[in-house]
Amino acid sequence: KMQISSRFTIATHMLIIIALEGKKTKVTSDFLAASVGVNPVIIRKTLSQLKNAELISVARGTGGTKIIKDLNEITLLDVYQAVECLGKTGQLFSFHENPNPSCPIGSNIHAVLDQKLLDIQEAMENQLRQTSLAQVVADAEARIAK
């Protein structure tokens, strides 16, 4: 099935673990993989993307990983952009390749949808921009404490 990539939620999950567990233990890719429930290869790729975005540092070997920016200064949009959920186009919605130009709907589908889709993407990005990693970490901490 087609859906928006899970890379964003995986990365956010990882950052919450690093923020909460990193204080008391070394957070390694195996540790992260166990909590997130995905292959360590995916974890390492995501760590590498978060490192390239200068959100975390990763010590070589089993040194573990740390968030190197203030949690209040990292937005969910930063995380989303770091893991390249949008791919090369930078667009949330990819268009099906070959709408039939001789069909009245096929020939007009771009005119009908393009701006609407861009508006939806912009609204989503604004929502992501308004939420800091500090907020989701605090929420996770509060739920764990219950």
C-alpha cells in the first residue's frame, strides 16, 4: 500500500529515546532498534541522517549518541526534513506519472489538484514547525510516569 514514509516517526521515536535514556545509559543502535522495532540497519541510516542535519552526535564504536541542540530549538519539521521524507522533489504528494491527456479529467487533473496539494503540504509543515522536540519528549515522559 502507498503511504507517507515511516522514516519520520522512526526518527522521532529515536530522538525521544536518546533524550530520555541518554542521560542514564549509552544509547546504541541496537538499543534503539529494540525499542523502535526495526532492523538496526534502518536505525543506523536514520542516525546518519540526523547527524548530517546536525541534530545529534554519534560516537564511533559503542560510544552511543547524543542530541547536540537544545530540544526547544528542534522542531518536528527539522526532524521531518532531516530524514528526507519528501525525497528529491521536496513534495509531499507525488503525482501519478501518466494521466491521460486525451481524457477531460486526465488533462485537467494537475490544474485541479496542484495548488490544493501544495496548500495541504504547507499546512502540514506549519503544524510540524509549531511542535518542538522538547514538547514531545515532555509528553512521552509524562505518559511513562503514569
